[in-house]
Amino acid sequence: TAAMASPLTAAIATRWIMGGAAHQVRDAIRAEARARQRLAARLLPAGSFAAHPDGFHLWLTLPTGWTRGEFAIQLRANGMGVVVSDAFATVPGPPEAVRVGLGGPASRTQIERALIAIADTLDGAPVMTSAAV
């Protein structure tokens, strides 16, 4: 623990705030979030998700036939991860939905490829990942 912020960190933050750099950084982050949200709106099915236009996450409602667990497992098998709605549920019976993070990939090209893969997965049927005999 610490009793106070590092004087050097405080001085840097003060200089960024007073000089306008903090606002420029904030504006650049918001612009990138909006660009990634526009990609999601273009690539994912219309009406399939909710998101704040300046946010780096979206809430994807799954179509009939998909469970949140099956969807997450299928994406994980393709090297992608989402967070199932159970992690955010405050009452029993969370919806068949997942949270998709748009901030992780370093470039818009990477996020575009991931969103295309998510859209393709949504278009398909769940693949059976295990069977009980």
C-alpha cells in the first residue's frame, strides 16, 4: 500500500492536465472506441448487440439455438474469448448473451477479423463439443 501518489507520477499527471495532453489522450481513446464500435455495427447482425458508442465492450445477444457456454467454447476453440453473461448476473437465469471486448486487439485489422469470425459463428449452428453416452 501507499500513503500517497508518487511525486513524479503526480507531476507528470499535472503537466498532462495543465498542458492539454490528458484531453488529447482521452479524445484519441474515445475516437478509437467509436471506430471499433462502427466496425461492430457494420460486421455483426443488425440489432444483435447493445453498446455505448464510446465503449470498448458490447453486449451480444445470442440467436436461438446458441447457449452462452456453447458460443464461448466455440470461439475459444478459434482462439477468441468472450465473457458469458453469468459473470455479470445478479439474479438466477442470466440471458443467452456474452460480453465482447473490443479493446484487446492492438489494431482495427485484428478486431475486424475477430468480428467477422464472431459473425460467422453466429450464422452457423453450435458444434457439439461433448456427448454423453
